Amino acid sequence: MADHVIKMPDVGEGVAEAELVEWHVKVGDLVREDTILAAVMTDKATVEIPSPVDGEVVWLAGEIGEVMAVGAPLIRLKVEGDAAAAAEGGIDEAAGDEAADEEPAPEAAEEAAAPPRPVEKPEPEKLPSPKPASAARPAARAPVPAGAPPRPEGEKPLASPALRLRAREAGVDLRQVPGSGPAGRITHADLDAFFARGPQAPARPGLARNESVEEIKLVGLRRKIAEKMALAKSRIPHIAYIEEVDVTALEDLRAALNKGKRPEQPRLTILPFLMRAMVKAIGEEPGVNAHYDDEAGVIRRFGGVHIGIAAQTPSGLVVPVVRHAEARDVWDCGAELSRLSDAAKGGSATREELTGSTITITSLGAMGGVATTPVINHPEVAIVGVNKMMIRPVWDGAQFVPRKMMNLSSSFDHRVVDGWNAAVFVQKIKTLLETPAMLFVEG
């Protein structure tokens, strides 16, 4: 038997460390080659780490939320033979150093001085072959009564990120899904079986006091979001500007374009039109398309308009970037926006696709509310928020008529953008959206 050490891999992008966001195994588990052992995060990309060999987990390096350097020991497996250990350097160096520092006991020193005695060489211990998922289920787990949860209260269900995403999209609470894998781990087959038989509704509890307190550690993307928001609010003095826009004509135009679009063209939402309006408005107020380096005291105005689109994903908020929106028409903006949104929600967006924005749009769609106060995406100096579209009565000078109205809630860095300039920028966007033909006029 030998130890095989799996180290924190180099996940690319030139990073030197990664955050441990999920363990998929525990000490004592038997794993096969390609079994997912852990998930780590670098910047906004999550990477699953598979096992390169069959073996038994004997040591785990750290706790969830811990940041570890690339190349640091992550997991130790007990494997058959010596070749696997040699491939990875054997037992991790830290453990070897600790063993070397220990003084030998007196009895051990005496035995070392005595001549060696012949002993019978024991048969090498054989690692039991990993059993199929159905056989690996802990024997102590009793049959689950109908309507009762399949695990004790408070026990976290074990499942891979991909399976958690499936369950979340289907509205399934994984605590209600029995697992057939090692240590009760939930597999895709378990989830399929759960879908096939339908969830068993638990007995409806009576009125009772709930004294439980759940502590949730901020890890992974949620921790990065928290740090980013704290930085933005602590260092940027925000000024908010809210204006209502009549988008009746724009919605008529959008419906006509979608009806006559070619099969390869994307279905247009309101965002590509807003992006084109922002590009034109930035031409008159270039100061809003900038970064402010408050430590160096330098404002960097950009010629290219790289619009970040705040997108909610199962893992949290990310901001994919439509680069050079000034060189794209509404169809091209729509196609790139659709591609980036799919990549962000599927977790396949690259670092380059999630960084480099010069101004940001945030939209909550149908849940946009009447008005919001969006937080600026540091180090940018402006963000435009899209609120819910509603039919409201509008006075046309003679009578009230129904119009499709939508508020824009924008925030600006008041250190570098004055209220007047913020108002000019938003009013230009309002004019373009209310007269959408102007979006297609160059010059």
C-alpha cells in the first residue's frame, strides 16, 4: 500500500491560489478514477477536481472557504502499489517534515542499536475493490418511511454542483432525495428516480415555535460578491437619478422586428436597444464611460464602450461583458448578449468574458419594481438600472391615454460625475428610447 497525494492543480488564467468551495468526499470513502473529489473557485470560475486513481481517502487538506496555493497538498489517498505514490511525490512533504522533527523514543533507539531479527513478511494488505453505488450505501441507514425526510435534520445532502443545479432548476429540495452513493451521496440516477415517483409530501406540521438558527459561511462567488459590494459602497459616493420613459413606440418596433427576423437572428429584448441608446448618449457625455482609480487620483475614459450586463445565475450575480458595443447594431448586441447570458448561467463563461466592463446595465426583468438604487460596479462610475414595464395612464394634453412606461434608475460616482452631466446622459437615453428611429440614424 502507498499514499498518493493530490495537489491543488493549476486551473489556468495565471492564478496562484484557489478557494475550496465544496468537498465531495470524506475520510474513509473509497473512490474510483475520475470520481469528483472537490470543487475549487478562482475568480468567478468553479472547477471540479477528479481523482486520477482508485483508492481510499485518508486525509483532506482544509475546510470549505479556505484559500489554498496552487501546488499545495489537497487530498491523500491510500492506493495499491508504489508507482502512484512516486508519481505524485509520495506522502506530502509537510507530514514528512513533522515526522523528521520528532525525537525517537528510548525504546526505539535501543531496538535500532540491536541486530535485526528475521521476521516473517506479512502479506500486503489489499484495498477492497470499490463497490457499486447501490452496495456502497451505508448499512446503518434505515429504510425511509413515506413522507419523512431521507436524512436527519441538519444533515447536508452530498451532491455534485451539476446535480445541485438540476435540482434547483426543477425546484427540488435535495434533502428529500435519498442517495445511493457512498455516504448517502445523491447521484443523477437517484434524482431521476425521485422525478419518476414524484416527491412525497411531508406531513403538514402544526403551529409550533421554531428556535433554530442556521449559520451560513460566505464562500466562493457569494463571498466575492460581498467583498465587491462592500468596496463599492464604502469608496464610492453614489448619486441616484430616476426617470420614467415611454417605451410604447419602442415595444411596437421590437415586436415588428422579432416578427420579421431571420431564423439565425436572436429574439430581441429591450436591452439591445438600451445598449445602442447608451452608446449614443456616451458620445455626448463621455465622462460616464470611465474608471476612477481613487488611489492614484486618475480618471480613465475609454473610447470603446464595453457594457457589463449584471446577470443572476444559480451561483450568484456575475457581470458578463459585451465588448465594443459601439461597433455593434441591435441584432449583433442581442446575439452577443444571448451567448454571454447562456455561458454565465451554465458556468462556462471565461475570465475575459466576465471582466473589463466600462459601464454596466442591471435589470430585474418583470420583477424590476418601480425604482431601484443600483450599486456601481467598482471601479466604473455609472450604472443604468431597468425597472418593470407597466401600462400607466398618461396625460397627452387633452385626455389620459394608456402608455407602456418604464423607469430607468441610474447611479453615478459623484466624485467624477456631476448631477447635471448625469441628467444630460439619462435624458439623452430617454429621448432615443421614446423615438427609436433615432437609434438607427448614424452621425
